[in-house]
Amino acid sequence: MSVERPNLIGVDVGGTFTDIVVRDERTRTMTVAKVPSTPADQSEGLMAGVDELAVGPATVSLLIHGTTVATNAVIERKGARCLLVTTRGFGDVLELGRRDRLSVFGLRGTGNPLIPRDRRIEVDERMRPDGRVEVPLDADALIAAVEPHMDGIEAVVVAFLHSYANPAHEDRAVEVLNQRWPDHYVIASARSLPTVGEFERTSTAVVHAYVQPMMARYLGSLADRVERAGYVRAPAVVQCNGGAMSLRHATERPANTVRSGPAAGVIAGTMIATAAGFPNAITGDMGGTSFDVALVVDGRPALSDEITVDFRVPLRVPTIDVETIGAGGGSLASIDAAGILQVGPQSAGAVPGPACYGRGGTRPTVTDADVVLGRISARRPIGGGHLELDPELSARAIDEHVASPLGISVEDAAEAIVHVIDSRMAGQVRMMSVGRGHDPREFVLVGFGGAGPLHTDAIIREVGIPRAIVPPLPGVTSAIGCLDADVMYDFLHSFRQRLDEIDMVEANKIVSEFLAEGRRLIETGGVPVVGTSVVVEGEMQLEGQRHTIRVALEEQLESSAMEQAFREQYRQRYGTGLDAPAFLTDLHCRVVGHRPTDVGSNTVPTAMSWDAAVIGARPAYFSGQWQDAAILERDLLTPGMTGHGPAIVQQDDTTTVIHPGTAVRVDGLRNLILEVTA
Amino acid sequence: MTLAVDPTTLAVVRGYMDEVVDEMDLVQVKAAFSSIVAEGNDRANGLFRVESGDTVAQGREGSPIFVAAMQYAVKAVVDWLQKIDRPWEPGDAYLLNDPFLGGTHLNDAKLVAPFFWEGEPLLLLANTGHWTDVGAAQAGAFSPTCRAIFEEGIRLPVMRFARGGEIDPEVLELIRANNRLPDMQEGDLRSQLNALEVGRRRLERLFDRYGAELVMACVSELDLRSERLMEDRIAAIPDGTYTASDHLDDDGISERPIHLQVAITVEGRGMTIDFEGTDPLCEGPMNLALPTTVSACYTSLKHTFPDIPINAGCFRPVTLRVPSGSVLAAEPPHAVGGYSDVAGHVIALISLALVQAVPEVAGAAAFQTGGVSVTSGQVDGHPFVATFPYGGGYGATYGSDGLIGGTNIIGMARFPSIEMTEHEFPILWDRFGIRENSGGAGRWRGGCGTEYTFTVETDVMLSILGEQATSPPQGVLGGEPGALNDVSYTVDGVWQRPAHGAKVPAVALHAGDKVRRCSPGGGGFGPPEERDPALVERDLALGYVSPSGAD
């Protein structure tokens, strides 16, 4: 922390809102802004929000941000027009995947590849599995084959068979493509993921290319704006592994930002829950379009090495395991052909938004239902002064599209909409806890996101979780996660060798090169860190097995220690061992640059009722009847205060609904702790 | 039920048991040595009642065709122990692969072990895994010309494989001695044991936490709820009788087609599936043992109503009538090695009958041939067996074109990575792509099949057991059928086609020879002239359909 530049800025660019948090590192005080996202150029809304907070650029040490720009582009198929160049005979690998289907049971549905068949070009070349050339690459023929298809193309992927064993053909192809089309992003599959498995490697490179042009434009525009405004450092970007990277690295590996916003939310949720004394938590982040759930056991978020972005769109990158469903404040309610109420996964998005926004949306959303039920105040909507809500428009939309078709009252229709969306979210929370063998009664739900605290109480009631945490600034939790994200760089080398046949001198050279590169990226990336650490892990198996287990290794590789670590973990996992030789497929290295963390001061709570924070009362609809709910101002709630529902807590970035039968206390970190009592 | 179960505990216990069986599935796959289990997912794990063998829970990622077959296999062990009056002992595991007891074919070996709690056996843990080799005349055992089970490999009745946690060395040696790949097989067998052990440990935690009485009360309640859910789904189908028929190409020996017929009668909350009119047992391997037929019926119903949890309860509202002596009720010593293709036909037939009653739910026929190809030989004195699953087109459904290049509907096999197969076997792929013009035309088009060619780099034996060379996947409600299965190969460089449709008995190929497979596409849904012209344009642009095919 520097005296001249005490401010850190965390930003989460979501599909609907852009959240901004400024933290003064001297006082740990935070100021927040929530502004509408600007899909055409996300950096515009972002900077408008930062300007609103009136932080002098000269006082800012760093801006770190997470974003759903890449995720949305893939899911909505709004990414770049790409070309895929493959080995002759294998252009369809991307579309066929592993010849599976959408789910084990059920035969409906079909795929939608990111690069359609008429933009997949096959060329003559072939490597053998050991890296020897079977058919040489003709670079002129490649250019000639690609040329007629380049009209309107923004990015090119080169994915040849066995390129992880010998990248020469891919590298050569990238070289000649770069010479001929110097302004295009061109990526080789083995440079994005140097491992065996043509489909997953191709798909990972394709996702990078598919999101690269828009991410490069967006990040470039952001860097420009930041520089012009007079910031001293380029912004940093959060990755799906929960760590930050430099903006330049993000432009080269843009798919690493897929799901980075949710990952930052999990980082923040984990820190909040742990600090509040709950090492086992489920984080539930409900925004405008989606609900993201993650599991935290013993203070550590569950991890994964692959994101299934969509059917037959795997992305192999180290990641925090976050499950997402289309359920948010903007989720649309409708009556289907069978006369059944459906809510989501379609969303009204930022434009036109819910009907009550008065921006031309006529179909009812979850937010409209919350307005009709008296849970969201029309005069104090999320986002502060940006919008004045019109409850009449909400009521009209619900009446026309739900209440009249079902022959029920507008209030009952609104409550039904909320109940349907709550059940869907509860189902996802159940999948993440019960579905993975954990008893939800041993967990706490951390409810955040702009729409989360409106529904957190209902979700824990349905799942059977006894309590929930609503953090002080729930509407901007992902942005807060960005503030504290460590810097992380991941590296991978494919060995595919028996442990006793590996040249350890060579292997240690590779590790030290990775670690040096990681440290260099941290040093030159412009994000201040207080120290670094490294993680070295091996993907290991018994020779002849197909799958691996990930084994933690020492930084200095040593054959017998690796063997022992593997055998021990194998026995732990599978109960018995086998005499077959140990085999190393891949080696992972991660360099972590630690950022200073401080969970904030824990005030000693005093026992007092929350009457001082009550600013009024209004009728709110619960279980089929209007009840008088206390209205509280979040800023006035201080540690130690206790109360109970029905109550509604208002603040700029969200609204917390407390149902009848729920007790609340404010803990020493100013979290609301909700406890179901009836 | 003696104990009231609160809804949260019921949900937790159910979720926990689902998690246990899912984890067993995962452990078996992760620890396996064969591609067919590790990537082909050709396995299943479950929990069963100790007294009846009834299914309590089955892994959600398990291969669908084992849906009911596992219950038969477990029941065979229960019956055997009763017959010889032997109690369950902790640490025991029983093994069988007899298809007449446990369904499918000899390659699918089942292990069954007891779960003890406070000295009592309360549940059974079981799994099945596909053995790459079973010591048949033909490596890998997908031979289309077997006339008896004895030609298809070693047949193991129920036998004690482990005692007190230790594998019986003599039984293990018996298996090794009858296998071309004894080390791989032993590794896979141990992965099956690993899965049972992990399941046992996880169950202990569940029982420790909730107590036996509460857990077993949940088991009974979940069974009832599954039954009611299945009844609700049946009640939503209009009452009536719906029929469908098809034929298999031949039995691999004669050229006579084999007729299959089904009539489904829905009456209120009950359903009867009757195969009266189906041809008698055939001479070759295209027969199904009864447990396989039952499994195929439930697989089809699960594909139609995917949300029903698998346990014995969901089997109860459906009555099956399978004529004895028919091709769907094989008795020993008939051969059953072609089970996967016959089961695929049974699954599609039921869907073709149901689509008349519920056109928005069921769909046109997907490809129904396992069409497994086995290539075997030696590299540097080491034997290898390369068994490849077969992908093809799925039937179109109301509102959606069919899936392109899907996995066999009886299973959930993922095709191994092309690169990995080239590491393992002396083959080099020339092409693996979408087969153009193979999806049945319709308002919604059937999915395209796939097309592949590989070259062998050493002398090998090739055998293929496939179907649908004469009877394609059917379209529905005016939709057209998908393309037929098309198999060819070279012998010393000269292209050949099999004498029997898509069935190739052991043929010797030499280094440089090629194998080419074009899989069927799925059937179309609704009249082709009702297809959105924009979609026709797109099909042409992407080459799913060629200009002549679009007419």
C-alpha cells in the first residue's frame, strides 16, 4: 500500500449490472457503485461507474476486474467468426466430440459447434503419435486453402493431430498465417493445451479464439480509458481459477476469463464465511441472469480442471468448480403449452430489463414479482438513483402473462413466480451439497449478488440449511473478491513417461523455467504482491491406466519421493494398491503472488434490538397474505443487533428479505446471520 | 414403514446414496486399465436389497442397458446362497458373467458384495464391468457366427471370488488362464473391487450418521415414490394400444431377417409391453437373454421419462410379456453375443410405439447398431485387442433435429481419443467425420451418422458385429428413415463388403489394409416438405445434406 495511492478498485462486469468497489487500504472503508452494463463496449459502463465514485485516478494503486463477457459470448453464440484449420480427415472432430449425447438418459437435443462445418478447413499434414512426421505440411497449400474463406474472419485456430508430441506443423502454420494476416489472432492447439486428446485440445483453443477478438477490443478499450484517465497501472483480470493475471496475459489467454466473475464471488464468499466462523459454506450468487453455486469445504473452494461451457464445448483450464443455472432477477415468467408456469432460463437482460424499468419490457420477470409482493421498494431500487421503478407496469405484465391465463390474483401469481424460481435455485444448492454427499444442515449459505438476498431465506428454508450469511455489501461481492484475488499463473508440461524413465535433470529444468516465467509475469504484471509461493503437482497413474490422480509434489522433483506420494494417495483413494509401475502424464506448475489480505476489523457485538435501524413498515406478501414487514436501513444495523421477520432490509446494492419465522443477528463483521426458527 | 421420515432426511439419504453409487462408478472408471471401461463407460454400480436383490439405487452415469440387468445378477447371487444355504460373510465378493442369470453378454462380469452394519448384512453392493477379452474363439468376442454360448468365451456361474477381503487365487488364475490380456483384465477386476470398497466405506458413514433403522425406512419410502412417479408418467399417456415392428438383418448364419414386434397397451396408471409375434430364437448370436430384454424396455422408458430415479419401484407399474422361445427370451446354450444390436432395436421399437401416443415426448428412431469392431493381433510379441464403440445419428424429435454422431443408445460410451488409440494400437486413422446425407429427411431432420477409415500397420484379425444394413432407423409421422449401415474393408488392398450385411466374421488383414465404417443416421420427424426452408439452406451450406439429397 502506498500513501499516495491508497485506493484499490474491484470491478465485476455482469450481464446486467457492472459492480464497482473502491477500498481505501488505510481505513478499509469501501464505497460502491452499481451501474447498468453496456454490452456494446463494457469498458464504457465500467469507467462511468468509476467516475461516479469520484476517486482521483492518482490515488488508485490498481484496478482488478472479473467479467462474464467471455462466458456470455459462448453461451449466446455471439463470439468471433473463426476459422479452424485441421489435419485432413479430421475437420469434424470439433462437432463430433467424443460421440456422446446430452445426458445419460434422454435422446433429445442436438449440438451447436462454435465453428460451423463450412468454416473448418482440412489440410494435408500428419504427425505420428511419437512426433515423427508422416505427411509434411505444405505451407503454400495451407494458405491457398484458407484464403477463399478468410472474408470476415476474425480469428484462426490451428489444431493438428499429435501436435502436443511435436508442435512443428502447428507452429509453422501459425507463422505463415501470421505473416499473411498479421492483424488476426491465430492460436495453435498445443500452445493453449499441450496434452493428448484432440477434441478437448481443439475445443480449448477454439474457445480462446472465439472470445479473443471481443476480449481484446474490450480490454484494449479499458486499458486506453484507464491510461487516459491517469491511472498508473494497467488493470488486472481475474481468471476462473480465482487468481488474477495481467491484462496482457488475458488478451493472449482470453478463455481463462470464462466464469471469472463467479470465481471472484466464490473467493469473496469463502473469505466472508471463514471469517464469520463457517468453514463449510455454499455460495449462492444471484444476479440479473444467472444463479451460481459453489461448494466450500474446510475453507477451500472445490476445484476442477475442466469447464463444460456448453454441450460438446469443453474448456480445459484450472478452475473453481461453479455450477450455474439460468435464474436471476431478470428471469422471464411465462405459461407453457401445457398450461404450466415456467420461470427462466430466458432473461430480459439489461435491455429491456424487467417491465417495471419502463424500458419497453412487457414480459414479467422475477424482479417484477418481487416488486408486486412489496419486497423491493419502488422508490429505492437496486442501483440507487439510476432507476425509478413503476409497480403498475410490473402488475400489468404479471396480470397479462401469468395471473389471467391461470385465473388467479396478481399477488398469488407473483408469489408463484417467486416460488418456482426459489425451487429451481434450491434444487441447484441441493445438487451441490446433498448431491455430493454433504449434509446441508452442516453448511451455511452465503447469499449474495444483486438479487440473492431477496431469495436467500427462501432457499435455505427449502433445502433445510439452518442459517445463511448476507454480507455487508452482497450486491457487489464478486467485485470485492477481485480486490483480494491472488495473482496466479499456471503451466503444464506433458511427459507421458514411466517415472523410472524420466530424465529428472531435464524435468527439474522444465519446472524451474516455469517457475521463473511465473515469477517474471508476476514481477512485470504490475500487481503488487507481498510474496510468492509455488504449487507443483503431477497427473499420475499406474502404467496402462487411462485416468490419473493429481499428486502434490515438492518443488524439487525427486523420483522416489514422487513415487511414494503417488502410491500413498492411490491407496487412500482406491483402497488397494497394485504393483504396476508409476507413470507421469502431465506436470502442473502454479506460481502464486500473494496479495495482502485483511478480513476487516471484528467489532465486539453488543446485545441490542434493531429498533434503531427500523425506518418504517409496509405490507409485504408472504404465504398468501399481506403482512406488515418492518423496513430497515442496512447502514443503521450495527454489530450485536437482533430481530426477526417479516422484515425487509434496504441498501443501495440489494434488498434482503427476512421471512416470518426467521431470526436475524448482526455479527461483528456486520454480516446478517439469518437463522430459521419456524 | 415403522419410522416416520422427514422430507429433509429423505432427500439427504437419497442424495447420499446417489452420491455413493456415482462415486463407485467414478472410482471404477478412474482405476480401470481398459479403454472400454475407462472411456467407454461400459460399467454400472448399484446398491441392492439383501433379501430380494431389488435395486435400491444405481449410478446415474452407469451404462443404461444395465438398468434392470443388475437386479437380475444380484438376485442370482441371493438365490444361489439360499440354495446352498451359505450366509453372507464380511469381505466376501461373488462373481458371475452368465448372461442367462445376469443379462447382456459374457464380457459383462458382475461382482456382488455385502454391506455389513453392526454384524448384519443390510445391503448389497454390486457392479459390472466390460471385460475386453473373455477367451472366446475370436479375440474380444464380438463374433457374428457363434452358434452357442460355448463359442463366446468362458462362462462363469455364481462363484466366490473373494473371502475375507482376499481374492481367491485359484479363481483369479482360472480367469487369467482364459484371457488374452490377463494383466489388463486383472487390473480392471481390481478396479471393480476398488469401487465396491469405496462404496462400502461411504455407506458406513451414512449408517453411522443416521442409524440403520432410519436409512432402511428411507430406502422403502424412496422405492414407493419411484413407483408413484412412474405411474404418474404412464397416466399422462392416452389409454390405448400402440404397435411397432422392425427386423434384424439376419442372424449371421442364414440370410433370413428376424422379425421383431411390440404392442404397448396403456390403461390408466398401468402399462403392458407385449412382444407377441416376435420371431423364435435364431441359430446365430442375435438373441437376448430375458434380463437383457427387460433392461432394454426400462432403458427405453428412462430415455422417454429421464427424471424417474432407478430403483425396483419404477419397474413395478409395467408388465412385460416376452413369448418364451422367442429371440428375446434366450435359453442356454444359445449364443447372445449380438445382444447390443438386438437391445438397441427393442429400445427403438418401444419409442416408435409410444411416439404415436405422445408425439411431443418420444421421437423417431436413433441408430440401433452397436456395430462393434474388434481388431486384434500382436505388437512386439504383445497381444492387443482394439474394441471400438460405434457412433451414429439420433432420431429427430418434436422441435429438434436429431443429434449428429451420438453414442449407442444402449450405453454411454465415449469414443476414445483418436490420438490415444494410435498410441495404443498399430493403427493410423485416415478420417473420422460426419457422414453426409445420412440423416432421415423430415420437418425435423434425423442426425447424421459418422464415417471413419483407419489403416492397420501390422497383420490383424478383424471382426465386426453390426446391424441395420437392410433395415434403417425409422422416421415417424411422415419423416423418412436414416441411411443404412455401410461396412467395407480391404484385404491385400482390394475393397470388400461383408457377405452378411454389417457382420464380418474373423478376417485376416495385412499391414496397409483399411477398414471403413459408415454408421446409420437417425429417422426424420414429420413430413420433409414442412421443413423450414432456411434450415434446408443451412443443411446444404454445412454439407449435412448434398443438393441431390435436399430434393
